[in-house]
Amino acid sequence: RSSDLYNSRKPRDSEMSSSTVEVRAFSGDLLATTSTSTSGSIPTSGPAGSRRQVKRKTRPSAGGLSESRTAKKYPVEASPYKMADNSSESFKSQDELDEALEALKPNDEKLAGLIDAYSPPLFLLGEAGEPFEYLCRSLIEHQISSKSAQNICAKFLARFDCKEGQFPTPSQVCKATDVELKAAGLSARKMTYIMDLARKFDSGDINAETLLTTGNNDCHKTLTQVKGIGTWIVDMFLLFCLKRQDVLPLADLGVRRGFQKFFTLPALPPPEDMLRLAKPWEPYRSIGTWYMWRLAAASIDSV
């Protein structure tokens, strides 16, 4: 291990705090900045247009999402996107997270160095978020700048006379007209996605309470039936809304770049290789995901 690397990457107070963390998650070549607090609030996701302009090189997949151009589309039932198990476990306390961090160190010496160098993934702590709100916000904010996402969300909430901290129910969204949703700044495609999501929640096809205890694989099967929701959004939902402890976003470009640096690979790894290489991190691959994001954002070529 390089002591210079780890000493130079101790997080600054302005970069990390005990209550708020920022994750640079990638969907295809489009940078998405996700901010979340340990209190379980909904993270905002979308291109970090306020930080730097990133040229869009991706094309929407069948689900309407942009994924890494080299990542294939697989049915959820088939590997390599299938999780190692159908876990629904989350950390119940800071002590449990600390124990998991310590348990990982003997399994992977290089990961142990990152664990010592960076702040822990505190976003995995706290109560789960509200599934419909998280998914609806994800669809609204996907592939647009942070500023645009904030403006559209504010208009969307205003259409339903939501006060601070409130969000419309699936039933309320189902009753909204195209004219009202368009006035909020939503594109025709996103209106279709949000309406499909709202109808599936309102009809009971998707149950919010059930999702909280549904295994990761089953969450993928259920949520990817919604128009516009693909593998990447579900993985972010599992991580930031349900706070699951064993999630490895195989289609996330930031995680793949982290893998390339961490394992000194000549190219971005395919999903099959990521699953194999991350085997020592089970059943805490969400922790490994966090440190791959940290490494991807660091100005180093390898560990």
C-alpha cells in the first residue's frame, strides 16, 4: 500500500461531514451527483451541471436510462446482474457498520487501506426512505442538471399544493392531467414514466411496505417493470432509499472506474469480472461500492 496515497486522501471537512455525504455516481458517461443525509432524506440525482459540463455520449436504453456503453442489458433473472443472494439486510446501527468495516479488512488488505483513508459510508445508516417519493424524484431528475432538477421538482410539488416535507401520493399523481405535468416542466417521456409508476403504486401492483422487506433481486424484478426504471435506478434505490448493505451497481460507471483503479485493470471491467473480484466483500458490497466511488473521484491512477 502507498502511505502517500492514503495520507493525501484524508477527507476534508468541506468534502465530508458526519451528517451529509456526496456520492459521485455515474450512469454511462453522464456524471450524476447524489447528495444524501444520514437522516434518510431523499437524495437528488442528476448530472452535476453546476460542477462541470459533461458531454453526453450515451443513448437511452429501452428503459429510458443511460448505462455504460460497454455494459450489456441482461434480464434480471440471468447473471451477471443477479445479486449473489436475495438479501434485504441493512445496518441497524453505527456499531453494526463499524463491525462490518472491521470484518472486511482481513479479507482485502487494499480495501482496508481505503477504509482507513476515507470516511465511512454513513448514508447506509438511518431509516429507509419512502419508495414512491424516491423513485418519482429519480425519474424527474434523471439526466438533467441539478439546477433544472430542483426547478422541476419545485414546480411538480407546487402542482399538488405540497407544503415543505410533503410529497403527492400515487393517487394524486394519477389524477394529474398532462397539461399540469407539462406545466411543471416534465417532458412527454417522463410524464409517461411517472404516470406508469404512480398507477402501479396506486393499483397495488407495487406495494411500498412490501418493498421495504423485499430482497434485492426481487426489487429489481418488480421495479424494472415500470417504464423508465432500469438497473441503475434500482441499484441507487436499494443503496440510498432502502440502505441495503450488499449492493454492487454493475452498470455504474463510477464503480467500474473505481474497480479499474483498485485492481489495476487495463480497461473497465465487465459485470462478470466485478462480481468475481468483489466476492471477498460479501455480504457488505455496499461498503465496497462506496470506496470505489471515493477511489474513482481521487486524482490517482491506481492503488
